[in-house]
Amino acid sequence: MSNAVHKHTTIGCREARSRFAALVEERSEADLAKQHVENCSRCALELRLFSLQRATLNAAAAPEPIVPDEDFFKALRARIARGPELSPRRREDESWAGALLLTARQLIPAMAALLLLIVGATLLWNQAPSDANQAAVRPRERVVFSDIYDYPAPTRDDVLETLVAVEEK
């Protein structure tokens, strides 16, 4: 590809991440990924983590043992004493919009599962009863607890007699 094509072409985060290996090894096909990483703070952080992972694996595969010198331990103690540091780039990523997006990404699958559960339960609940379950359905002319006492629903006369009896007391 010519340089003119590289200047006008941009790539997304996914494509840039697929080219991290070429970027770490500084191969020529990593020009677009380098441009993307310069403009995208999240991909820059992921590239740093990818580079650290690659360096760790290379160090672990080395035939000679790696022994840190005394300056390493002094610097480590000083860094532990300082405590955690927030870089300016880290503070930019902690915006309300970023937190909302992260929360939404985590809640959407849970909300979708809950919606499917509700829809499934509604469909099962509203199914017409089968012939075997017809006997279990209560007749409409009985009171709610009539199956316990097996009394028919009260008539108008029953209600009127009850009201007259209450007023006489």
C-alpha cells in the first residue's frame, strides 16, 4: 500500500487490537494501528498491557534466570510508600458518561434475561388449561373459599337478611 492510502484510511478499535503484535514488533503494516493508538486512550492502555504481557512471557521463556538488582527493590518500596497514583488519562476516563456506558453494558444482559423470564412466565400462565386440568378450575358461581366449605354463592336474599340482622342488633 502506498503512503497516500495510509493517510486517508482510519481503522477502528477492533482492527487496531488485532494489529498489536505487529505494532509491538514495529513491523511496517502497523502504521494504521499506530495512528489509531495515538488518538484512542483506551487502545493505548490496552497496547501497554499487551506489551507488558509479551515482555513477561519473553522473560519467563528466557533460559537464564532474571535477578532484580537492589535499585529495583528501592524503587518498589518507594512506589508502595507513595500509594496509588491516578494518571490524568485515567481521570478523563472516569466521566459520568463512561460510568453510565459501563453500567449499561453490564446490565443489558441481565435485563434481557429477566425480560425473557417474564415473557416466558406470562406465556405459561396464560395458556388455556388442558382437559386434565379442567376439573381443577373453580366454577364462577361459587365464592372464592367455597371449595373449602362447599357452600354455594350467597344470593340477594341472603345478603338482605344479613344486613337486617346486623341493623337489629
